Amino acid sequence: MRRLHRAALFGGLAVALLLASACSEKPLSPVTVKGQVKREDGKPLPPISLAFHPQERTNRRNMPTTIPDAKDGTFTVQCLPGKYKVTLAPLQSAEDDPAAAKGGKTGTPASGAALALPVRYQSASETEWSVEVPATGKDDLVLTVKALKP
């Protein structure tokens, strides 16, 4: 009987320690990710936005987005450390839509087909862009849009 009592006591203590260590984890802090998105053929990209889709439980509530610079594709975004799938979404510029230019609105969603960007980069399940963001951040991320092979 005494052994059973002692085993239960040690088992309960072990569970309590595990719970305490799980609860004492520090919350993750956002880090800076800097990079560039470009086409493999060197042509400029149309206006796009990038979305970082979390792939782990620790960062699941954080889905940062950013709009890369139209001239050179550079971007900066704040992410929690962890694994992400990155997608792009074409944006319609004022030059593409005269009605939007009159209203002063830019950056509205556009059709991927109309902008000739491969559709696979618009789906988190199909994109080939997987990124691991370390706790120190990342300053050299390059995302290359590859054309479909005939």
C-alpha cells in the first residue's frame, strides 16, 4: 500500500512539473524578416502582396502580410519565429484600372491570370516557398517566381 501511495505521489509530482514547465514558456516575440521577391527571368513583378502562413502551433495566430517595393521587390515584415509557407496575391494598380485611378484607390485584389503570375504561388498548399524564421530574424530571404515549364 505504501509503494502505491509513493508511486502516485511521484507520478503526480511529475505531471505538475511538466505542466509548470509548459506554462512558463516565454511568449514568442516578433522578429524582422527582410528579403526580396523577384522573377527568375529578371522582369519586374506586377504589384503584389505577400502572406506568411504559419505551419506550427506556436505561431498559428500570426499571419503577417506585406507589400514589396514595386521597383525592386524588397520587403520587410514582422513574424513570430517558426515555419511558414509564403504566398503572393496580385494587386491591381491604378494604371491597370482607370476607374480606380479616378477614385484614388490602389492595391485592390486583381486576377492572377490577368497578371500572368503562376497560380501555385497563390495557394499555401501548393506554393514551393517554405521559410524557417529563426528567433534572431532573417535578413536575406529571396523568393523567386519561377515560370511554368512547357
